[in-house]
Amino acid sequence: MTYLHLSFLSAFTLSSLGLAFHRTHLISALLCLESMMLSMYIALAMWPIQTQTTSPTLLPVLMLTFSACEAGTGLALLVASTRTHGSDHLHNFNLLQC
Amino acid sequence: MDLSLVLNTLMLLTITTLLTPIILPMLSDKLKSSPLTITNTVKTSFLISLIPMTIHIHSGMESLITIWEWKFIMNFKIPISLKLDFYSLTFFPIALFVSWSILQFAMWYMASDPHITKFFIYLLFFLITMLILIVANNLFVLFIGWEGVGIMSFLLISWWHGRAEANTAALQAVLYNRVGDVGLILCMAWLASTMNTWEIHQMTSPHQTPTLPLLGLILAATGKSAQFGLHPWLPAAMEGPTPVSALLHSSTMVVAGIFLLIRTHPLFDNNPTALTLCLCLGALSTLFAATCALTQNDIKKIIAFSTSSQLGLMMVTIGLNQPQLAFFHISTHAFFKAMLFLCSGSIIHSLNGEQDIRKMGGLQKMLPTTTSCLTIGNLALMGTPFLAGFYSKDQIIESLSTSYLNAWALLLTLLATSFTAIYTVRMTVLVQSGFVRTPPLTPMNENDPNVTSPLTRLALGSITAGFLITSFITPTKIPPMTMPTSIKLTAIAVTALGIILALEISKMTQTLILKKQSPMSNFSTSLGYFNPLVHRLHSTNLLTGGQKFASQLIDLSWYKLLGPEGLANLQTTASKTATSLHSGLIKAYLGSFALSILIILMSSY
């Protein structure tokens, strides 16, 4: 495995761990989600360069589109939870707790 | 003329004559039956039945009448056939003679009963079913007669059905008889499946019969003839009127079980297990009944236990492989036992319903005919030489003593013989002799010819029947001819011993104070503790067993634990354990997400 792959993987893993183990604010989770998206973008962009094929060159742009939607959804959830609960603290999502 | 035609016709005429008081009132309104007409019918029937018996004694002619065949299944024939052999031809006149005397007596005894005609119809119906049983060649016809006598016994015992004890006694009779019926049905089923016939003359087999059908027959005889184990109904049956006790429970119905064993005797011939069982059961019954009779105070109960004891003796004779001797004892026993019951009936009515012998005494001067007949009957019962009972009873004891069978059975029978003498003498002494212990004003009257003529007729029968039967009938099995003098005199010796002992003890009881209770006398008085033990224990066990099955096994275990509810419990436990994971905490969900991602990433390398 080259150093490049290591950097993608470690960036992705660290961001996903950050998504899982965030403490208080939802926005920090969303930021981790963005960094996951970033590492995936760079990985997807490096792949046609390394294998010298031109067809997958389209993929990063597609991924960007979907991640924009996803970021927008995440922000909408943040705004909705702020509107109902007054803040974006994570313990607001424990609604299903019995 | 053709004697066989005469035989067959007159036997059928006998039975038809008995049916007329039942059928004729149905045909016309003017022909009502009355007790007198029924008595005369039975008398006519008796006189007619003498002719076939004479023909048989003269020429040894036997006959088989087949009336109809019930084609029920193709392979299995059930012909409705009547067997006119020695047993049925001889028993018919005896049964009819005894019934005639009892019916004539019942005209006086039940004179104050408003339903006397119904009583006589019941007795007549019983007589007809008994005769069907006797004359049956087929176990099916015999079963019809068997059930018929059982039902009539039930109806007649509970004649005074306002009395609770009478109803209980009738129920006891039916239940114990039913237990015996199971044995008869078992035997019939075995015969139908193995020998494909229910005919009595087809019942021989060259090799040893298996014990199972014989056990069924012995069970049937135990139920019907009140052997030990199914015996309590016979003393309880004394709740019925005295003519009922005289006809059913002394002469005719209770010998039906023994008669069944006599009829099916070829099956028993080569099975020593069944014969030994009969022997020991009979010996036990005779001793037990004689022991219970020693301390009874009701005159009818003493005679009932004496009947039970004699039935045990008949069972012993069957066990000795001597059916003809057992039949002989049945015939002679009918005479004196019926007479004893009629005498007791006369005494009871004369003392206005008093049945306790402790309240009778000195009746010899007040009721001379009755007490003379009582004495004759008791002497015949004890086996006094050359009266009726002697010929059969002495021969039985001789056969028992000279056989190589069970010595224990012999001992018990001899003991029972001496007990017979003891309780008989006790009854005679307390009833007839001594001081008068009855209340002073009693309606004492035996001048009615309806009382005296039956008693004297039966007394004549008790004296001469044994002699007549042995003179005219040749035995089929050779009786023991030679034996040591002491063996020959055994029966008389134990009887004499019993008489002396009884006289001694009754003299003692009139001069000394009453002795305290002892375990022996308690055993005798409470009829061997059999009734309370068996009646409670048996039904308690049955009911608790039933509750265990129905309630605890089926309802609680299978329906609750293992069945639907158990399944439901299992599911709820599983789902309770599963839903504990659904906490609703988002951190837990995200933590498990991270864990799974990590594991996947690790495992892909």
C-alpha cells in the first residue's frame, strides 16, 4: 500500500470515528461527514490518474453532487432540531429512549 | 308316541304358561292378573315341568331346541337355542316348586301392599329370566337371562324405595354385579374370537384352555354369586321384602354364577390354575361369610350370610372338578334356604316387623308350625344325616377330604362347616327357646293356609329331596368309595363339635355378663372391615387419580406449561431479551456503527 492510500484511509477512518464519537454538537458530526466526503473525493480523483483510464474521471463530480445533497439534508436536520429544541445538542435525539 | 316331541313341547309350554300373566292383560282389558292367578300359573307350570323331568329320568333323553338364528355377521352364528339336558330339566321343577311356594307365601306377606300385583309381576318376570338363563345353550341367551335377573334384583331390592338403605343396597347390588359382568363379556369376546362360537356344546378344546377366559368366568361368578371380593351386596340385599330374599338371594339368582361355571365346565377341565383359584376363592368365601354370620343379630342377615357361605361351598365343589355335585347342592340348598327365609318372614310379620333375634324368644309354643319348619331347615343346612343337605354337603366334604388338592382349602371349609353349625344353633336357640323377649302385644298369627302350606311343602322337600335326587340320578363322576373312618366322619364330627360349642356358649351368655370387645368379635361384627375399607379407598383413589389426570396433567401441564401458554411464555421471554437492545440512545447506535465499520475494515485485510 502506498503512502497515498494510507493518507486516504486514515483520513476516512479518523473522520468516521469522529462522526461516531462526537460529544455535544450535531454540527461537529456534520463536519466529520464533510471530511469523509473530502477524502473520498480525493481518492476517487486519484484513481483514474493512477490507472490511466479516462472513464472514471466523471465519478468525483457525481460524488460531489450527492454529497452536496446530503450536506444540505444534514443542515436542514440541524435547523429543524434547533427550531424544536432550541439547540443542536445531541441528547435531543434520544427521543426513542424508553 | 314320540317322547322327544312330548319333551320339547312340554318344556316350551312351561315357559309359555309363565308368560301368560304378562301377555294376556295386554291383549284384553278384562283379563287382569291378580296375585292368585299368578300363583296358580306358577303351580300349573310346575306340574307341567314335572313331565319332562320324568321323561329324562326314565330314559335319559336330552334335547336341543333351536328357535331362530340371528344372522348378524356372516361367519359368526348366534342361534337362539335352548338346551334341555340334565341340569335344565332337573332345575326347572325345583325352581318352579320353590317359586310357587314363595308366591303363595307372598300373597299373605305382601297383602297390605297397594301394588301387590306389580310385585308379583316383577317376581314372575324374574322367574322367566332365570329360567331363560338355565335353559340357554348359547352364551348370548344366557347373557340375556343374566342381565334380566340383575335388573329384576335391582327393582325388587328397592321395592320399598322410600327407604334410603334400600336404595343404597340396590345400587350396591347393581354395581357389584356389573363388575362381574365384565368378566362374562371378556369370556364371550375371547370365545367369539378364538372358537368362533358361543354355543355351550362346542366349548371343548383338546389342549389346555388359556387362563384368561376362565378368569373372566370366575370373575362373573364372583360378582353374581357373591364370592369374597364382590360379596357386600348380598347381606345388603336383605333390605328387600322377604319373598324377594327367598326367591332371588337364596335359591335362584345367586346360583346363576355357579350355574355358569357348571355349564362351561369342559373349559375348566384341564386347567388346574383356574380350578385351584375356584377352590381357594370358594374356601375363603365360605369361611368369611360363616365368620360374619356368627355375630349377626338380624335374622335375615344370618340367613343371608349362610347363603353366602353355601355359595362358597359350591365354588369349592367346582374347584374339585365336580360340577354335578355342585348342581346337586344347588338343588337341595334351594329347598331349605327358601324355607328358612319364609319362616323368618312369618316370624317377622308375627312380631310386627321385629328382625332382631335378641328380641325374640320362646316362639316355639306361639308359632309351632313356623318354628318346626325353622328347625327342619336348620338341621338340613347343617347336614344332619339323611335330610336333604346331608346328601350333597357330606359328599362335597368327602370329596374334599379324599382329594390330593389344597389342604388349606380343606381346613377352611371344615372350619366353616363348624361355624355353620354354631350360628345355626345360636339362631335356633335365641329365636325359639328360652324366655320370651318380645313385647307382650304382637299380632301373632300363623293360621293362614297361605303361610302353613308353603312351609310344610318346602319342609317335605327339604327332607326328601336329597334322597330322591340321589336315588334317581346316576352320577357322571365316580364318587370316592373308600376312605378311612375318620375322614368319613369328618363332616359330622365338626358339625357336632359346633353344636356342642354353640349350646355351651349360649348357656354361658344367659348366666354371665357380656364380655368386652375383642379384636376377633370386632372383626366378625363389622363384616371383616371390608365395607368401609373398600368402599372409601376405592372411590377415593379413583377420584384423585381422575383429578390428577384431568386437572393437573392435562389442564395445568399440557395446556399451560407445554402447550399454547408455554409457547407464548417462550416468545415473550425472547422478545424481552431482544428489546433490551432498543434503548433509543443515539450514541449507542452510532457506537455500534463505528464498531461494525472497524471490524469490516480489519477483516478485509
